[in-house]
Amino acid sequence: MDRAPIHRNPNPPVNEYTAANRDAWDAIADLRQDIWPSAGFFASGGSLLREHELEAAGDVRGLRLCHLQCGSGEETLSWANAGARVTGVDISPRQIELAARKARDAGISAEFLAADVSARPVELVPESFDIVYTGGGALGWLPDLDSWAAVVHQLLKPSGRLILNEEHPQLGNLEVRDGSIAIVGDYFDRQPHRTTGWRHFAGAEHAPEPRWEFHRTLGDIVTSVARAGLRIESLQEFPSTASWRFGDDLPTIRRLLGSFLLVARKPDA
Ligand SMILES: C[S@@+](CC[C@H](N)C(=O)[O-])C[C@H]1O[C@@H](n2cnc3c(N)ncnc32)[C@H](O)[C@@H]1O
């Protein structure tokens, strides 16, 4: 009797936090497509990258760029439009499908891989990327930042750079109430937090899939990157542009820090 071929995932199983996050992100993937531009935007050269990201990266034409936690790939395609040879990685298989479809529909060459970024996916060759890019609400999903930073180090070629454009971790501790900024939660609380429902996505407010988030201070993030062996080149702070999160309160929130851009380089061997 003929047997069907068995395709095994060559990567180690993910931990329980990451498995829950994968399922929660898969469940919201199609609905979340509505917030992103369509393939046509990218086909005509469109980009979602911020000026300061492009400035930090410089000329990326011909460079190999790995986008960790790429979601449905819109920033990955933006880097491709800037001239980079791109690979996007995300734990959510549905988002990766949507990303691959968007690239195909836009006629853009890009590779996408469904995998956990807490350990180097075997499909990604060590020291093969000039740039590792990530951020936009990425790090708070990772149970172990030191493991993530080690993966970044492994993927980069000597002299390669990490470009991390991330929400400032303090942003989660701020809310605007009656025109004033209120402090919520505790910036130094590093316990895993379980949530359900997506407050900021119409139609998904009551999504039942549990997910886990991990708060880190800015110091925790910079320390993990440095401890992995990368040399910090710059750390800049910017006001928030997260209108999806703060709506009409954005002008008030913008008086405090909203995001940061960290550039770190792997030393030459
Ligand atoms: C807020 S998104 C950030 C990506 C992009 N900036 C965006 O806004 O779509 C967070 C992403 O992290 C992914 N993610 C969470 N944990 C992960 C892990 N361990 N490995 C790879 N991707 C992960 C989720 O699937 C989700 O697409």
C-alpha cells in the first residue's frame, strides 16, 4: 500500500505561551487585513516605513533583510520596494499565507516563513542577513528576550545590523482620561499577562482566544541586545503615531515618548 509522504516541521515545538499567541493571531488575521493597504498599493511602489527607519537603514538595494514577526508582511513588502531582498518570519501560519498572497498579487519577490523567532528556524542560514528588522508591537509577545536576541545575532552577517523600531514599553502604562494622561498598570511588572478580546479591533472585541504578553522595560530590551553580542549604535525616541490605539487622544499622548528606534551592529569576526 502506498503511504502518503509525512512532512515533519524540522523546528522544535513552541512553548505554551507562543502556541496560544499563534492561535490568537491566526484567528484575527483575516479581520486585521482591513487595516492594511492592499496588494495594489505595494505593486505601485508603496511603503509603510517611517522616514527615520529608512534613514537609519540607508541604501538597502541588494541587501538581504530578514523581518522577524512580520505579521501579514506589509512592512516586509515595503522593504522590498526599497530594494532589499526580503524574508519575513511570523508564528502565525494564516498571516504568512496572507503575506505570501499579497506579495504574489503585487508581483513582488519575497520569501515568507511560518516559524517561532525564539529559536533560529532551521530554514534560515546563520550569518546570511545584512539587516534584521523588527518591531511595531513585536517584542511584547516573546517569553524570552535573550533567546530572541541570540537569534538576531545568529542570523546577522558580521557587520550586519539590527533595526528595531518598537513601541516604547511605557506606552502600555498610559491612557488619556478627560484630557489628562493617566498611569495604568506598572512599568516594572514583568509577569506574563493573559488577555482575550482585541480592544482596538472592531468586530474582535470579544475574541475568545487567550494570548500572553510580556512587559519589558526599555533597559531590559537594550540589555538583551547588548548581552547577545551586538554593539548598540544608536537609540532614538519618537512621539507615538498609534492613532489606531489612541484615536482623538493621540495629540495628548504625543507629548510623551511613543516609540524608539534601536540600531545595533554585529561586530566583525
Ligand atoms: C503587532 S504584530 C507586529 C508585526 C507588524 N508590525 C504588524 O503590526 O503587523 C506581532 C506579531 O508577532 C507575531 N508573533 C508573536 N509571537 C511570535 C513568535 N514567538 N515568533 C514569531 N512571531 C511571533 C504575531 O503572530 C504577530 O504577527
